[in-house]
Amino acid sequence: MMRCFLDKQMAPSDFAKANIEQVLNTLTTDEAISLTAGVGFWHTHAIERLGIPAVKVSDGPNGIRGNHFFMGTPAKCLPSSTAIGATWDPKLVEEVGLKLLAEEAKLRSASLVLAPTCNIQRNPLGGRSFESFSEDPFLSGIIASAYVKGVQSGGIGTTIKHFVANDKEDDRMAYDSILSERALREIYLMPFMLAQKHAQPWAYMTAYNRVNGTHASENAFLLKKLLRDEWKFDGMVMSDWFGTFGVDPALKAGLDLEMPGTNKWRTLDYVNRLIVARKVNVRTIKQRAKQVLELVQKCAQGAPEVLDGDGAERTVDTPESTELLRKVAAESIVLLRNENSVLPLKPQELKKIAIVGPNAKAIVLSGGGSAALKASFFITPFEGIVKALDGSGAEITYSEGARAYKTMPSLDYEMFTASGQRGWVGTWHKHESDDSLVPLDEVIQEQVIDETRIFISLSTPPGITKRWTLKLRGQLKPRDKDCKFEFGLTVAGRAKLFVDGNLVIDNWTRQRRGEDFFGVGTVEEKGTYDLKAGAKHDILVEFCNVRGPADGDEDEAVMDSNPGVRLGGAEVEDSDALLESAVSLAKEADAVIAVVGLNADWETEGYDRTTLALPGRTDELIAKVAAANKNTVVVTQSGSAITMPWSDSVPAIVHAWYLGNASGDAIADVLFGKHNPSGKLSLTFPKREEDIPSFGHFHSEDGKVRYAEDLYVGYKHYQHRNIAPLYAFGHGLSYTTFSLSNLQLSAPSISNNEFNLVVSLNVANTGSVAGSEVAQVYIAPPTTSALSHPPLQLKGWNKVRDLAPGQEEKIEVVLDKYAVSYWSEDRGVWAVEKGVYGVKVGTSSDKLVLEEIFEIKDGFEWTGI
Ligand code: BGC
């Protein structure tokens, strides 16, 4: 789009050629201040007179949502980051970054992606564990580098986040992550450091929390000393959304951009007052503005078509993108167990297959929070399996078996307008005045809304009053039998549900504060209604953006930036009968596929999980079904670890994470052998919560989270304490077998404070089908070290692709100084000790079959990256 800049016809992308120093000199102080804060939720500030365009940012990480939480443009949803980590395939991740993420950002008219997330799963209960790649900093850092490289090679920027030690959700704006500098450097900063070294993200997003006493967004140690001075980062640093907690400390510490622009601290009035008071000087403001300008310029250079485009958000699925979504999903699936080669299933040998489990037909495609998006298409596991069996002659039976939702399931596909269109009709009403609670009858906007979790955020119609009402009217899809139906209504604001004119839920008069809608919603209130077979029952939800009074909090605050309402529901079922129906189907079938797990309500932003156990009666369902049918295959869906008390009594377990649009197809590809699994766990699955490294000190206590497990995170803890996990980090089976042999090490070379050693070995496919295997290289510290170190640390790997049966390949893994360095707190440098190091190689952290040693005769120190 051409705009008038500098009285000339200029395209926004002409800023690509601007001389930043000159622009800076021309900027008024007010303009410089304005550049250091966003505009609205998703844009930087534009200055037309100087030809400075605004750039649009968008979440991240498992797709590009676009600007709208409400009625968003449908998008491609990729597997969750833990799944991406489980591919152990940087080449594939780079391809995905370029072909799926950068392209998708362009379709959304966004120049900068708010991803990747590189925090560490110090505890799998962390609500956003699904959003980071791995518990291991090396795997995380290498996959993150590939992600960043891929996206940025498409001209779109990345924003690596959340910098740093944002490893849990409860109390996330406030808690103080207290950790040793060694753990901070060797574990929590390491993924960022590796991405900085190998891929140079254009931007960093600060974490919400404090790190050793100071909020990350105003932490000069992190933002100045480390990021700028040591790592030589020359890009832009932005805050997390509403994660700026002061003005001059953040400006001085190096936070370039406050996001979002609503409710901002960096107003002209306030910052000018601080300048007058010499709390901050203009030079600092201009320095912050400069980083923003350089970022804008990179965007203009990288993808000028985005800045010059029409700003629209589009959905385009091509056969190639759909194929790649399916491929990356299948590549991330981990075959945890396969006794007696029950898998792959052979449809021609199976007359009847029972599909059971609450996740089989549910829409489970990603974790929740800002990572969630509206998928452009979605294949449920049930649909994928049915499709794969098409033509095989196998009969398929189905039972939900148990209930597993945290909040009542969405009614997205159950609600219809009077004219039969999917969705319900929303009418927006102004109130008598901004301060009034009384809506006017007049409709200022009417629209069909095809979602029943409605997070309005800032997407209100123009001309609406500060307080407003949205009335939602639809009809529930008729049932084929009389039944009792249970509804659930959650709201950030206040809402009432009427069915056929009868008040069924009042979440208005008195409320209970809850966790939904990023922590400002109510508890889900429930109510039941008797539905008649074949009848179209009228549904009306009245929703107002002013929250109701609650016990202990009579405040009727206006939800100005985050109002939302969610209606869910399901037929009331007797849980014994439900379980029994699955068991009786299992008895009659030749094989059972049980699809179970969590969903975006269990794993999300704003709160942590409280248990590793699967919800409701899921464990009991699996145990009973497995007892009824010895060919029971369990497919688990979760973004992080879960416990499996039944794991020894089922022959096969397939861990399918959250896989995005292609979930069902990818799962079927693995179940029926179209894809030979090669995914490897990106985090440890413990046997019990008590075994988790941070057990007992995971929570924020009086605002403090003590990282008492120190360096012993993930598998490092299990190995150090000799605790057998349920499934170890790096574990993952195949339909073929591999043998590793002939481990050789080159002589270690050290020059100019760099280290190099080449590990080589042979990998042979000893089974009967083609397959891929990951040779993992772990380093043991010198036996003579006076310091404590984790017994083994992953420092390299090589994924051997598509080896034919009988084929053998020689592979190499190059180790650099990161493989042998630790952070010396005493000297404030990275240090390499002299001594004899161990090298262990295998196909899982608990299956290290080859071993060698090498010696470093003279230690050395280094700084920087
Ligand atoms: C999340 C960020 C996200 C931002 C914008 C925050 O709540 O922590 O990861 O990028 O919102 O949606």
C-alpha cells in the first residue's frame, strides 16, 4: 500500500534504505519515546513524517495466529514445541520454519514472529511446558537455532522468549527465580545462547518473572551485561505482554520496546517527567528507539511485501503445506513401547477394531494460551484411523470410555443458527452510557460466530461504549435421544445462560474468581437441562464486559482488554456405563486403539498442572480395556510428561504430543506403519511426581522459586540419583532395529580457545523395514574434577535417515568447546578442565552402548559465545 511519507510517494518498505543515524538525529524526543512502546496489541509505532512504518508481530510458536483471538483467521497449527524437539531433526525444523512459519507469517501480514519459546521443563507440571522444546538445553538450543534460521531465511524475524527462567506459570508476573549463576548459564540461558551463536534471532522477549531479585524486563545483568556485552546481541528486546513493571529501570536496563501498547507505562507525559527529573536521559531513550528502528528496517528488508501489503490476514492450505504438516507431526511421534511387535497394526488381519478413549474424537491440537489458534482444518485421531482403514474391510466400533475434560467441551460444532449455519448469532449492544450497566436494544453489529470460546480481547466493534453487551443466540444440534445435558459457562465479565428462555446458569449476580482467560475469568459454573430427542433447543447467552461481584472481591471492574465468555457442554453420562461400554467393545474386538491424554485446558498459560496423572477415570479405563483385550494400543496426547500406571500391562504405547492440524493422519501413519516412528523423547517421563528433580520446591513460596536441584535438571537428575524413569530422555522405538558400532574419536584439538573433536561411528539397520535412528552423544566430566557436574550431558547427535534393511552408514558428530565447558562462578568465565572425559553413545540416554575416552591435557577459559 503506498502512503505519503515525507511528502513523497513512498512505500513503507522504502525504510529498508533509510539511514538510521540520520533518522535518529531527526527524531524529536516525543517521537523517540513513542517508538519505545507498541500501539494496540500487535504493532510498533509508525512515524509517517519520517517514513517509519509500523511492523506487526504475531504469536508463536506452533503456528502464526494473527491479530485476533476472537474469530481469528484460521491458521496452520504445527505440533507443540516438545513434539518438534522430539524430531531431533534440525534440517526438518529449518524447512518447517521457512515453508510453514515464515510463509504463514506473510499470509497474516506479520513481520515478526513471537517465537520460539526456549524455557526449560524443570518440572513437567509447568503449564507451558508444551511450548518449549526440551528439558535439555543443548537439544533445545540446536532445535531453536534451526527454527530461527528457517523463519529468518524467509525474511521474517523471530523473537526468542521468555528470557529467562520463566519455567512455571502460577504467580508468573511476580515470582523470583532464585538460582545459581552456574545453573542459570549452563541450563536456562544455554538454549538462548546457542540460538544467539548459531542463528541470531532479531528480537528477544523478556520473561514476566524476576531472576535473582530483579524482574527480567528491568534486569541489567541479563539485558546489558549478558545479552549485549557478552553475547554481542544487536537486535531488539521487547517485554512480554503487560510484563513491564516500571519505566526508568526498564529503559535503563535495556528494554527497548514495551508491549503491548494498551495500558502502557511509556507515555509521553510520564517519560518526559522522568527526563526532567534526570531519572532517565534522552540519550538512553534514543538508544532504545534506535534498536526498534533497526528492527523495523530488518523487517522492511526481509519481507518488504508484508509492509507494502494490504495488512489482511489470509488462510491458504496447499497440498505441499498439508503434506509437510503431516510429515513433521509423524516425525515427532514417539513409540514408547511395542511388545511382541503389536505395532504396526495390519488391517487385513483385523476384522474388528475398537477405538476408545476421550481424546479419540476430541479437538486436541495444541496447548492453550497465546500458542493456541484456530486451525484451518483438523483431523481427529478417530477420523485419521477411519480414513486409513478405508477399504480394508475392518469393522470399527467406538466408545468415549471416560471423561477427560477440565472444562466442558466446546460446542463449536454443536451450535447452529436458525437458518442452519454452523455457529450462533452475536448482536453487540451499546449501553446507555460508558458507565451504565443497561444495554440498549439497538444492535450496532450482528455477526455469525462459529466459536463458543469467545475471547474478545480488543476486537470490539467501532463505536461501542466502554461497557457493552454481546447477546449470543443459537440452537443446539438436536440429539437422537432424550437426555440430560450439562452446560458450563465461564466468563471474564459476567454472563447468563438461558435455554428455551429458562435461566440455566447465572454467572452474573455472584461470581467465583477463576483462572481462565489469562487469569481474569471466573470458575466454570454449571447447570443441566433436559433435552428432547430431535428438538432444536434455543440457546441464549447474555454477556457483558463488566465483571460481577465475588465473595471477598466486590469490585465490578470493566474487562477492557480481555473480556471473554465460554460456553461448553456435554450429555450427562453415567461414568460406570461409559467405562463398561468401552470394555465390552474391547472384548469383542481383535485390537483396541485407546486415545487418551490432556488438552489445552490442562496445559496452558497462566496456571500449572497439579498432577501428572491422566484426568478422571482414564487410567482405570486403560487398565480395564487392556485386561479385556491383549492387543490394546494406547495413544497418548500431552505436551509434557504424564504418568502411566498401566504401562507394563499394555503391549504398545504411542506418544503423540499435540500434533496440530494433521493429528489424526499422522497418528494413523504410525499405527499402520506408513511411517516408521523415529521420534525420541525431548523430556523424561517419570514414574512418580516425587521423582521429579524440582519436587517439593517447584512452587512460588512467598514469591520465591528456589531452583534447588541446581544443574540436575531432567535426565541429569535421574542419572545422578540413580532413579529409573518411566521412559528416559531420548527414548523412542522403531519398527526396525539398529546396531551402533565402531566408535572412534579424533584427537582433541585446542587452538585459540576453541575445541574440536570428531566422534564417528557406524549405524546399521538390522531389522526388516527401512527406518531412521538418532545416535546420541553424551559427555561425562573428567573423573578428577573437584566440582560437581551432571554425570552425562547431551552434546551432540546425528539423525540417520531412511536406512534400508541391512544398510550401514558411517556418521560423524562434531563436538566444540560447549561440549567440555562449565561456568566457573569463581572466575566469571567459561572454563574447560584438564582431565579424562568420557564419551557415551547410544539411542537413548538410558541405552548408551558405546564408550570411549579422550584427554584434555591443558585446560582453558573463554568468554563471549
Ligand atoms: C505470552 C507471550 C505471548 C504474548 C502475546 C503473553 O501472555 O507470555 O508468550 O507472546 O502474550 O500474546
